[in-house]
Amino acid sequence: MARGATGDGSARARGAASEPGGGGVGVAAAGDAGSVGIAGSVAAEPVDEVLAALADPTRRRLLDVLAARGAASATDLAAELPVTRQAVVKHLAVLDAAGLVTGRRAGREVRYEVRSAALDATARWMATLAADWDRRLARIKAVAEAAEAAEAAAHQRDI
């Protein structure tokens, strides 16, 4: 069974740096006084975990299959992908640690399903980041246009 397969544990409690490829940056977890985010939004560590988990194409495919099918076991998922059941279980553990899936025991097997909260939080963080860049680029454009207008006015006076 994958670590956290019952859905009660995650890397957020352990820290992203403890996960392979977690890429923890040493910021505080969400809700801590020292949490860091774009414009005070989502804490960076959960976003780091989600992005690290989504960096792998097999894990993205697993999420696609789970989103399309609903709950499925590792055996069911392995039948859909060109990887072994053991590899699927390891990928599901990373997705679970990032808060993207949850596993629930159903008899002898664990059935996994998509959890949208972490992905929604990451999408909000990305939207905030995009809005920040849009504002920066608009200011740069305004400065460039003002400089161009001033140069054109100076050129008109010289004529």
C-alpha cells in the first residue's frame, strides 16, 4: 500500500524537501505565520509540491485517467498505462503527498480519486502571478509609450 493511501497523511506535514523531487524551498507551511506567497496568496510549499508532482507525464496521465473514470485501483490504472502496478503505486504516493489524489481502502484494494483543492489552489496562485506580471508589463508599456511620445514631440519641435 502506498504511503498515505488512507488519505490521512501528506508531505505537507513532513515538508516537501523530504519527498523525491519535492524541491522544498524552506518556506513555512500554509497557515504558519511565516508563509510566503505571491501577493500574500497561497503558501509556496504546497504549490511547489503540486508543480513537482505534475512535472512527470505519467503522473499527469494518471490524473487524467482518474478524472475521466472516477475512483480506480492501482491495478486498474496500470492497465491503462505502459508502466507496472508498482510504478503506478509510487506515482500515486507522490500525487497523494501533493494533495492531488486520495486513496480509500475498499476491501483488499485501495481506490484512488482526484482531489481538486490543491490543484485549485495552484491555479489561483498562477492566476495571481499572471495578474502581477500583467500589471508590470502594463507599467513598462506605459513608460515606453510615454518616452516614445516625448521623443516624437521633441523631434517635432526640432523640425
